[in-house]
Amino acid sequence: CLRFIRAPPLIPSVGSGTRAAPPTCSHSAMAPTFLVATALAFAGSSRLPATRVGPAAASPRTRCVMDADLEALLSADHKPAKGKLKKSMRKPNNVITFMPTYNREWEAISFAKGEYNARELDEVEYISAQFRAGGAVALAVEVGEGACSVDDLRAFVAEQATAKGQFPGPCPVLMSGEVSEALHVAEAKRCGCLGVIVDVDKVGKDKAAELLEVAATLGLESVAAVGVGSMDGDAKDLLAGCDVVMAVADKVADVVDATAKFPEGVCKLAACDVGEVREAWELRDNGLNCCVLGNKLLVQSTVERVEIQSMLKAMKAKGSTKYGRGTSMGRGEGAKEILGTIAV
């Protein structure tokens, strides 16, 4: 017998080029260039491999390019930022907040595709809604080569806007990654972002000060990201004038050891690999205000077979690093018990 299947779209896979997504069956009318016929013989036979017919769709990704609109933004007057980011991240003592980040090219995206219960980690609508449902105070989107596009950034902002007037409400979106020129900051403003994250080690102290000034002129919030080894170096004076400072390290212990290096009165962010709930609680107990989560959050949600929002809720729980159940990794968070059914 003959069955028509839709040709699979190409999905980027880190480290292995591009690969095809599993084909999906459809009995509706389809364009001829996207039809592939497969022959199914007797039971137990294998299906012929599906191949694409026709040209591949063009990528919708774009990069930041200076144009008349961005030039107008940079020259116009804007209302100053109100400090919403610092207020939302800085809670009372022993309370930590979370800001997930997203990069479309992380290995977690391709890794999840191999799981039988794979999450749609490459879909902006799913990821954005999961971050919001998990109680994130903000989210950051990495834009640039080998990361997300400006279109992805706009999509995150648009998805969060759909939650206006609801609970939980929209999460502020920040632009990170390729923030090295004034046009990048202006693009963040045009896309509707609340602010930008400036990597001080990457762009240098002087350039970082310039970008932070541009962000303030445009009425955007700003986060100064710096490695723990540079916090007491040349960038020390720059960080003292910032409201929000992000300490970047590989391990939780490195950030904990650098806690004393934060300038007085700033909102303290920790960007490190948090692979267990109790590691997030350790940051909380050492006075950190916000934990910045990245690729490892998506990997762990797939490995533990739980929703991303469940991971965030487990980390937000007021548990003990000594006696808490950090190994549950969000299992059971938000579960509903079914007591019975009613048939009419």
C-alpha cells in the first residue's frame, strides 16, 4: 500500500551538521514539492527512508544591521529606566530568583531530540511559556553568530506579551551575547527588551562603560557581566557604578568564593553551572540575589524527564542544602491528583 508523508524539515544539530526531523503523517492536501511516497510491504518490513523533494526553505534569521530606525532611536530622547530589573531580582533575605537564558545552538537542543519524550526545546513559544510558568523574574536571549537571531528575540518578546493581564504576567526579556556596539543596544530597544547584558571581559572596560551609557540613554536596564577573576581588577570601578552585576564562573563554589568581591549595594547575580537543586540553594544561602541558568537547565529537564517549569519551581522551594531533597529535580512539582471520574 502507499502512504504519503510530509518531508522532514532540516533541524540544526550541534556537532553533526544538519539532520532531518522524524516525518509526520498527514492525510490533508500537501504541496507537490513536499510529498514523498513510501511503499509499505507485509508486516515487519522497514519503511523506505524519506527524502526531501524540492529546495529547502530559506532561514528567517537576521542579524543586527544599522538602519534609519536605529539611528533615530539613538538620537531621540527617552525616559530613564526605573530600575524594575533590580527590584524584581532583589528579594528579602534567603530568597533567590532565577533568570533563564536561551541559545538556539546549545547542545541541549540536539540532545533532547534523541529522547523518547523530547521537549520542543527549539520552539520559542514552548520555552518562553515554560520560563514564565516556572516563576522566572526575567529571561535572557543570546543573539549573534552561533546563537539566536534578532527574529528569535522579537518572538520571545511577543510571546511574553500574550501573558499581559494574566498570572503569572510577562517576563522582562534581556538581550545578551553579541552586545558590542551601540546598534546592538538600539536593536534591543526596538525589539521591546527591558535591557541588555554587557560582557565586560569580552568588550573591555572602556567599551563596556560606553555601552552601559548608551543603554541608560535609551532608557534600558543593564547588567554588567564579568568573570570572577576580574571582579577586583580593572573593572572594579566600573562595577561600583552599576545596579546589577553578574559574576560568571564554571562552578558554584567559584561564585560563592567571590561573593565578597561584589560592590556594596548592587544586585548580585550568579552565572554558573547549576546541576542540582541544592546548588541553587547554596547560592541563596550565601547572599546571591539571582541565579542565571543556561544550557544545563535544559539538559537536566530532559534527563530527568520533567518540564522546565518544574525544575525552576524545585529550585525556588525553600529547602535546606543539608536536609533538603535536592535529588528530586522537580519531579512531582505541580502534579495533580485524580481522585475519580464521573460518567454521564
